[in-house]
Amino acid sequence: MTTLYCPNCKANVLVTREEINWCLVIFLAIFTAGFGLLLYFGIYFSKPENRCVHCNSICQLEVIKEPTPQAIANPYNVSSHAQLYQLNKQENDERAKFCLNCGVKLERAGKFCAYCGFKID
């Protein structure tokens, strides 16, 4: 058995063929005197094994996207130091600030905690 990537399970899994349609097999065996059954099995066994054994969804080859050299050298995708500084400043401003003494979230910037009076740097 081979393994492929299942997008539903999000893992590499063993694969199998889709299940045989037994109603069609019985129908073909009775009404075509077995000739249609030979044709059906020929088509069935020519199909690739591409169904997940766990969820029966169609699996695919996992395509691993390699990072480009520019993305490795510049992970924030910015072109200058000024943009990188601005990005870091935005990240710091968005973070919630807490009092180091009592742990209360500080609603507004100030030099002292409104709850316990601890000096904030």
C-alpha cells in the first residue's frame, strides 16, 4: 500500500481504491450474463489507489512549498529598516500591558498603576 496526503485528515495516510459497488456488480452479473462484470472489474482495477483508509476522501501528493531565499533573508517582507521599526512598534503597541506588581491590565498609559500605585517604567 502507498501513502498520500489526505487534506481531510491533514496527514500522510495509507490509501486504497474506492469500494466496489456491489449493487452494480449484481446487476451486471444478472443482466449481461457476466460480460459487463468483466468490463466493470477491468475498469475498477485500472483506477489508482487514492482513497484515505480513515475518511475515504480523495488523497493527493503533498506539495511542499520551499521558502524563497528572499523570504529567508527578509521574514517580515519589508524593504527598509524604517518599515521594520514601524512593524515592531505596532506589535508593541498592540500588546496588552500589565502591572508588574499586581497583574492588573493597564487601560491607559501612565507612570503608576491605578489599582495598586506601583510605578510603571
